Amino acid sequence: MQRRDLQRSMYDLRDSSVAQRVLLAGIGALCVAVAWWLLFAGGLHTTAGWLGRGWNPGDPNRRALLVAALSIYYIRILFTEFVFLKRGVGWNEVFTIAPWLLCIYVLLAISGGINPRPVGLATIIGIVLFVIGSWMNSYAEYARHKWKLRPENRGLLYTQGLFRYSRHPNYLGDLISFSGICLISGAWVTAIIPILMLAGFVFVNVPVLDSHLHDHYGAAFDEYAAHTRRLIPFLY
């Protein structure tokens, strides 16, 4: 799909998209349920039998941290969908996000769930990164949402708070929080998640959203973009 078509299918939608939001929320709930089942309800043994693997549940503290982080992320998704997100949500977006979400939940739950190593320094760093990233994403969205509610700010570009340092601090927050979850899992294979996220942000999400913001805000966005990094302060 061309960038302009993708922009129209995402950021030019203005309907309520109730069915799409509810379905996405339901799929997210299913992902959380699968993670709980894998980590604490015998799912690892069952899945190992299906695949002919000899998996055993790993460190219980690591499994508890993983299921907590994945549950918190789902709660953040709900707030984004039903509170912060003002544009419409297309079916293409739902069926793009849904399989990605299921894959990352399953990969993190299995790879981290079978890790027998006890919680150590890397896990603690992962917890810190998860907390920082979650705060960045949620605070950035909340501050913008609150600012946009003021009548005098209607139709204006928000450039305050964390948006002073990055055009997309919510994306950066997700990147940091999932890097943290991968460290909590303690499995190198999960590094593919933040790597793919970064690629998606750099090559798809950021260019498409920047194009939409340019079309919507014109010179105000161009001036803002000229002195604000796209994603990572001081780097990109």
C-alpha cells in the first residue's frame, strides 16, 4: 500500500469505529488470557506436547513479572483505543495489529516462561525500562489529550511536554517498554520484537503520521519538525 493510501486509511478516518475498537480490545484480552494460560495454567506443558518439545516452566518470579507487564500493556491499549485515540480505526489496521499482538505475547510468554534462570540485574534493568517506557507513552498521550480538550487549543498542534523532545514520544515509549519486557524474559530471541518495532516506526508509522501532520497543520508542523527529532532525541 502506498504511503498516501495508508495515510488515508488510518489518519483520515473520522468515524467512531466502535466495532473495530471492540474487536481489537477483545483480541487483546485473548492475548492476555493466552499469556496467563501459558505462564501459570499449564499452557507451557500442553504446548510442548503439541510441538514435541520438552519445555518446563521456568523461574516463577520471571513468569510473574512477564504476565504483569503484558497485562499492564493491555490496559494501556484500552486507554489508547477508547480515550486517547480520536481518529477512526480501519479494519485493515485491526487485522494488521491483531496477529502482531498475538505473536509477541506468545513469543514472550513461551521464551520467558521456560527460562529457568533466576531474576538478576538484566531483569531489574528490564523492569526499569518497562516502567520508564510505559510512563513515557501514557504521559505523552494523556498530556496531549488534556491539552486538546481545552476549547482555545482546538485545531492547534501540540508541541509541549515530551513532544518538545521527540515528535513521537509515544512510539519511543513503546520501543523502550518492549525492550524492557524482552530483558525481563531473558531470551535473546525476543530482541526481534523491538527491532521490528523500530523498523516499523522508522519506515512506516513515522513517515505516514508526519505526512498527515504536514497536511493537517501545514507551516506549524514544518516549523516544529525543523527543530524536533522524529523519534529519538538528539539522534533521529
